[in-house]
Amino acid sequence: MHETAIAHDIIDIVEETLASSRAGSLQIVRVTIGEMVAVVPDLLQHAYDSLISGTRIDGSKLEITIIPISAICHSCQKTFGLDEFEFCCPACQSVHIEVKTGNEFYIKELVVE
């Protein structure tokens, strides 16, 4: 379950950021994660909630935004979404595509009091 490792990394980054600022109490951590990262949001939420217990950020909420996979075909220039990890263009069936979104993983925002 890599969600626990991801939650731990998020917490480390958040705590380091808060330690270097004069921010009040943390309310919300907003993260953006691409579909290709293959995170199960409920498992990530559970891991986060478990790991923050008794820490400075205990009581904060994790908000997760999942970015769908999209690609562009280098043969016909069509932009399209990938639903089932079928990496070919639906218009021309070319496999010469480039994934444009879906690999993201970053902390978008910290909401503090």
C-alpha cells in the first residue's frame, strides 16, 4: 500500500513548510494527483488521518483532486482522454502519442488559520 508512504511524504513536506513560517494552525492540505500515479483516494485519506494523530497538524483535512489522463497524438494531432490505459489514438489508432496530464503529484495549497 503505497498510499501510506505518500501520506508520510505529504506530512513531512507540510510540517517542514509550517516550521519555516509563522502560519497558524493548519486547516486543509490540498493535493493534486494524476490518475497514472494510481492512488486510491480513500486509502490515502485514511493513511493521512492515521499518521497526523498527535502531531502539530492533527485535525487538518486532506482534500484530493484527481487529474484524468489525457494525451495528444503526434500522427493526427488529436487530443483525447485515456480511460482504460489504452495508449493509442482513438481517431487514427496511432501509438505515437504523448501523455499530457495524469502524472501530476503535488501539494497545491495549505489553508491555515
